[in-house]
Amino acid sequence: MTSNKIKEKLSLVPHTPGCYLMKDSSGKVIYVGKSKNLKNRLTSYFTGIKSGKTGMLVRDIDIFDYILTSSELESLLLEINLIKKYNPKYNILLRDDKSYPYISITNDKIPRLVIVRNPNAHKSKNTKLFGPYPNVTAARKTVDMLNRLYPLRKCNNMPKKVCLYYHIGECLGYCEKNIDKDVINNMKSEIISFLNGNNEYIIKKLKDKMNLYSETLQFEKAMEYKELLDYVTITLEKQKVELDDNVDRDIVNYYTDNNYISIVILFIRGGKLLDKKASIFPLVGEVEEELESFIASFYDKHKLRPKELLIPNIIKDNAISEAFNIKTIVPIKGSKKKILDLAYDNAYNYFNEQLELVKRNEDKTVGAIKELSSILDIPNLSRIELFDNAHLFGSYNVSGMVVFIDGKPYKNEYRKFKITNDKNDDYGTMREVIYRRYFRVIKDNLIKPDLIIVDGGEGQLHVAEEVINELYLDIPVASLKKNDKHNTNELLYKDKIIPIDKSSNLFLLLTRMQDEVHNYTISYHKQIRSKGAISSILDNIDGIGSKRKNILLKKYKTISKMKEASLEELESILPEKVALEFKEFLDNYDVN
């Protein structure tokens, strides 16, 4: 039943474009949307019977707010920023959507082929980029194949002497030999041609290598190149699309049913269909609204964009095109329409494959969060921040924080803390990390969690509660307690001990959360320990002063990398005798 304050506010909403913010009883933003007609869109939420995720949203709405805009483009850009600011629980959020890799041919005097994740950092260096490759394995396999066929430079820094790659014919020995620029430019040109869609050079080279090794009776080598040739031929056949140009384009389509939407993006680069991104979500808003929001979030995150985007006719405005400088096309017939239909087929198949699994996971997670909300009497529980500490005999104290929203990890929000007080003091460590985190929350006006969970017993719990009270924050704090067998079996909260049923979804969720924060913290601890240990080692070795120590730390960074260094590499920094003694020491040093 719609409340009087919502009815009163609805009567004042104009028929203009804008964004709206749905809020729960605590004032937290739980959904952000946009509309060409705010009055009609907002009214639709509070008329008729709503089911599924939309029904859950409407039940949680206490009030709404809205912001008028002068155009649909402004609405789209504002929606992106509001979603990033509030992380609303009911919006489609690409929380764990990692940046896709690209293949880069560097602009160095002697170029290299590398995989890069941040295209913007490389664009300024005039580096040639190809991709993105949603399938990182395919990207790596392509780079490996090209590196075997073309003897480009393989090392990050130019060594003084030729290495193994030169001796096996995969490098021309640029460090010692003066290689003709035309040879380098020809290799670079053929590689670029292949990555742009021309496959003739590569297929010919693979056949030539295979025949050469076969004629010299090196049958194992010949078989390696035959397998590479088969891989390329089969892959290229699969990637064929009915387009004669080499335009980089993405194709977006969707399928919806049963209050869920499946969205697929196909990636075509250099005339080849590289891969797809497929996602399925519970549907909350209108299909057009959710689809456009998904596309906007995707291209807001992935900055290197295609020249052309094929979209279904449900998206009728040009906001996406204007916002991201992509030419959008709604194909009606011909080869582009066939590819758009192919994206639809992929979305339909993905929907049927994943729906039951997604629904089961959603039911389990939602059920576990509801149970925790009920047990702790925390209404609208959504964002949980968990902490764990680690140290080694009082040294290298660190803490880790992970964030779960609606039972799902939100890895972009994870944080590491190097503790300033390097003593074996669990309470002091807990006090420092909780203070640092939530002082920052206050100072930078960050989103506050609905619940804080610390790992430990009553002592750690009380310390965390004290700090939160000292900061005048109203955030509940709980603690996960382990039994004698080091298994979690109880939740401590407000001086109460709450047993957890090991067969429940709540137990599985809490265990997953605990494992996540523990593994994250331990990983950081190992990293810090390695760096700290090597610094301590260098301080106690004769012949290594502050200058040589800084050079070694800058070059190798970790003990493991230093152990891998050859004696010759160490001698380039240290005197021969010191390098020999240090190498012997490292060979006997256990990094674990």
C-alpha cells in the first residue's frame, strides 16, 4: 500500500527527463534510475502488483527523491555518477567486472609484444593496442605464438649478453648485435597486419617452420608447429563473420523472461569475432532502462571503445552514442542484423543455461542475509565490512578489510592496512585499523556499512565497539568466534553468544566471508613479510651499504626474485666476492 507521503510527492513530479533515487527507511539509496518522463516512471512503481526483484524493491522503498535534467544525455551521465556514488543494492552493478586484456606492440626502439590491462596508460606512449580480449587465455596464446614466430625482444630490460631466447632462435640478440631496422620494421608490420585481421603471413610462416623441422627430421618441433597451425586455422574459422570490413565493433543484445534479463556483448576486432561477455541479472526497472544502464556502466569502465556499436531497437535515443563517442547502429536487415540476431541467440542460450543456477544462488544468499538481519535485528542489512589481522611473532603486523554487499564480494572496495605499532598486540592492532578505517569514512564521507564483523573473541569485539563509539558512529559490530577445533561456530553480538547452525545458508555465507578476509589478509602479509625480510637481510650483510641496498631493492623487490637472479646479474651491482657470498646465502634461504 502506497504511503501518503509517497502519494503527496508523486503529485509534484513533473513530466520531464531526470534521475530518481529510491530510499529505504534509514535514508539509504537502494536504487537509482533515469527516465524520459519522471512522472510516468515513478508512478508505475506504485501502481499494480509487482513481483520478483521489483516487488522486493517496492517493499523496501520508504521515500524517493529525483533530480531534473535538461536532456536524456544528462540523465544517463548523472545516473552513472549516482550509481558509482551510492552503489545501490538493487542496481545492476558490474562489481567484479575486471578490465579486459589488450595485446600491445610497444613503441620501443626494439619493440615487444605484451599483454596490458590498462589501455589508457599505454595510449599516451603511442603504443599500438589490439583488443580487448575477453578471453585472457586466447590473448596469451596469441602473444606466445607470435613471439615464437617473430624473434622480437622478450626481456623487459635489455641485458648485457644474449640469453636463452637467442640460442633457441626466438630473439635476434639485440643486446649484442646491430640488427637492421628494416628487419625489425618488417616483423612489426606483419604482426600488426595479423592482429588487424590479415592471416596469410602467419599461416605461411607456420607452414614454413613445420616443413623446415620435418625436413631436418626434428619431428617433435614439426608437430609443435602443426598444432599451432591447426589452432590458428580452427580459431580463424570459428571467428569468421559475414562482414567484409575490418571495423572494430561490439554487438549488444538481450533476452528477458521470468523477471530476469540476460545480456550479451559480442566483440569483433579486425574482422574477427573474438569472444563474448554474458551476464544475467534479476530485472528491477524497465528493460530499456536496465539495458541502457548496463551498456553505460560497461563503457564507463572500459575506456578503449569500438568504433561501432550494434544495438537492438528497444534503445531508441542517442545518449549512449553521445556519452561515449561510439557510433550506434540499430540494424534492420543484412549482415549486421544477422550478427545482432547471433547476439540474441547467445543471450537466449545463456539465459536457459544459467537461470536456475542464478536463482538458486540468489535465493541462498538473500535467505542468508535475511536470517542474519533477523538474528541481529538490523533492518535492511546490505553492506558488511569484515576485518582480519596477521603478524609473524609480533613482526610485520597487517590487517585486511573485505566488503560484501547483499552477500556478494565487492573486491574494488577491499583495503589493506600496514599497522604502525609493530608489536604482538592484537587489541592494539584492532584499535588502530578500526580507527583508521572509520575516521576515513567520516573524513571523506564514504558509505558506512550496515554491519562490521571482526575476527576474534570478546576482547577484539569490545575494542572495535569502543572505537566506533569514540567516533560517534552508529554502526553495529559483531565478531566471529571459533571453537577448540578452530572452526567458526558462534557469533558474538551485544554481549550475546549466538550459535550458528552448520547446515544453514547463513553458516555457509559467514564461512565464505571469513575465508575471504583471512586469505586476503594472509596474502598481503606474505607480500609485506617478503619485502621486510629482504630489507632486514641486506642491512646485515657485509659489503652492502645503503646505496647498494637501494639498488637491489629497486631491481628485485622480493626475496624470491633475488633468489632467481644469476651470479652475473648480482655482480653487476655488487663486488665479485660480496656477490658470491650473497648468492650462497640466498641459495640456502627459505622464503616460506
